[in-house]
Amino acid sequence: MEKIIDRVFTLGEKLTDEQLAFFDENGAIVFRNFVSRDAAKLFITEAQRIEKQWIEEGREKVNGTPLKYGKDEHGNPTIQRLCFTSLFSPVLHELIQDPRLQLLTELLRPYEGRIGENEKDGLVMNNYVRTPNSAFSQMGWHTDAPRDIFLGQKIMPMLNVGIHLDDCPIENGGLRIIPGTHKQSMLKLLFGKKYFIDNNADRREVGFNMQAGDLSVHDGRLWHRVQQSPNFGEKSRRRVMYIPIITGKYNPKNDNSRTPFYHKFASKVNK
């Protein structure tokens, strides 16, 4: 039986000492009912609107970041990873102004954190669905740290903040982490696993029972992966929006930004 983190919290007007200690120990935390189910449905509608527009335009990249195309269960083209979505939606832009998200920067202390709306890949919508032609149904073990190396920068702490838009019990796949590895040595951070290629279960890993509207936070230095659903089609669908909370030098992206090397590598191994 898979191990699960069943401790969940509520995100209020401030982070509690208990929440800070839990994150410090594990490198991840879940806040139940961050947004309502109706709000989650609205965000899905917005993402579908953006997706339809980009497919019609034949758009391949946004601010240098490739869009990940695939096929739905009916063989129609779909975008399974959309980036910088809040720059194309007043609704999603308003979402990331939520003051509760700003509270999460405290998890990065003593570093000064900020919400990267126009940095990294911005607000990302991951649309995991398993079909015979799907290009994005799982993601192998990785940390987010090497992205800084590819950009010629020092590895800096960051958070990946996920807003979950579908119910995803642990048996339907989803996020897996190895708790505590955000404090690992640099050697283990870079070479502890085969980046993106290794999809194998780890005896130390844990998963989550996520509900639509939940918010998850994990340290970018933590080893994590996305387990493939055992189901196909709509039963396998898991939509998550990720907001980066980052530190270090401000590095905004624009239409003239080059595609980082790590995107070219990841596109060959995430199937």
C-alpha cells in the first residue's frame, strides 16, 4: 500500500508555528479548500478558453517556453502544459493577487520570496490525462534546482505552489515526494536520481489525497514526481495550476526570451 501524507491544514491570515515546522521537516504541505469548487471550475474554463485560442493560433511557445501538445481521448489536439496563463486572463491574474499566497513567502526565510508571474514559466496549467496518444500522463523524478544551473545562475530556494482543480485520490496517481530531501547535499540534489527518466517508485516516497480547490506547496529542492494514473480518458484527468514563488535576481520573460535547454530535454522524456 502506498504511503500517504494525510495531515492537511487551513491557510488563514498567517502561517502558524505548527505549519512552519511541518513544512521545515517535510518540504511540503497541503492546505485544504484554498478555493471553492466553483472557483476551480471557473479556472478550468479560463484555461480551456486560452487553450482553444492558442490551438487556433498555432502557438508553439509563450515567452520562450514551449507548449506541450498532445491528443485527448477523442484524438483531438490539446495542450497539456500551458504556461504564463495569468498574463492572458484577468481571472487568473486576480487569483495570484490573493494575499494568502503572499504569506507563503515566509516558508523561504531567510530569503526574500516573490510570486513569479512573469518569471520561470509563470502560472502553469498542467493537464495530465492518460490516453494512447497522450504526451503528458506522468513526470519522472526531478528537483527544480538544475534550472538555475542551465540559466547560469546559483541554485536558489523556490516553492512550487499547486492549486488542484480536480479530485485526485492517491490511487489515481498524482504528486509523489520524498519528504525531507529539500535538505539534501548538493551531490544528492544533482545526482540522486536520473532526472525525468526514472519513474520508479521509491520506498521513501509519499503521496496525497487531493481535492478540487486544495493548495499544495513543495520546496523546489525536494525530489518529486507525478505518478501515472491507472485509468484512461476522463477518469485519469488531473489538472493542477502551479505558481512559482522564487528568490534571487529578478529575471522576467518576454516574447523575445530564448528557450532554456532543460525544456528541450524534458520534452523528450516526459511521456
